[in-house]
Amino acid sequence: MFGLAVGAVLIGLGLAGIRYAPAIVEAQHRQGMTPYGDGPIEDDDRVSVTKAVGAVVAVAGLLVLASSAGVL
């Protein structure tokens, strides 16, 4: 039961990260969060990476959910 809840939460967080990636990047700019690299990173690249991380979290949630349900 705990695995089902964790999987559902991870899926929700992943989908929210995909949906709100541009808003997340904008909030990072407002808060003054900058990357550690030498050169600036374009906003399009930051949005793409944020969406990719959201997708990975959502897939991990699906795997946890499937494992907990006994499918895997």
C-alpha cells in the first residue's frame, strides 16, 4: 500500500514538473538562482532539462506503482 502511494505521488510530481517547467524556470530567475557553470544557460535549455527530469520522475513513479501492484 505504501508503494502505491509513493508511486502515485511521484507520478503527480513528475507530471507537474512537465506541465509547469516554464513557470519553474521563471521562478528560478526571480529568486536569483543561477547555474554553477561558466557560461549562461539559455532558458529553452533549462525548460527542456526541467521537463526531462519531470519525465524521469513520472516514469520512476510508474515503475514503483507497477512493482507495488505486482505487475512487474
